[in-house]
Amino acid sequence: MCDCQNVTVTGSHVHTTRMGTFVFVPDVLHDGHAVYINDHHEYLYFYAPIWLVGNDYTKNMAGVRSIGNGVCP
């Protein structure tokens, strides 16, 4: 499992609410990985086999997705 307490997501000028610094949400896991939240209440979460950013970490529908499938976002 990843030891990151904060993760910064950058790169989109379209999905601005899904960018920024995400902080670790204690006691919440999805697919065995940590879940993170930003100031816009968007979640960064693992939905095998990729990382997603969206408003519901229990669903595989999100506005932003990773291009890799690492253990840490």
C-alpha cells in the first residue's frame, strides 16, 4: 500500500475541480488502496487496474483517469 499522505494532480485545464492536492482519507479503502479527497470533494481512488478522479469512489465512472496502473497514484 502507498504511504502518501498527499498527492498533487495536474495537467488538465478542463477538469479544474479534479486537479489540485488530494489528502488521505483515514479508514477508507477502495480495491485495497487508499482514497484521497481534494477541496472540491472530488476523490482520487484506485478502481482496478487504474487510478480515477471523480465524485464517488465506489463507481468506475470518473472525469479523470491515470495512464498507468501503479500501486501509488
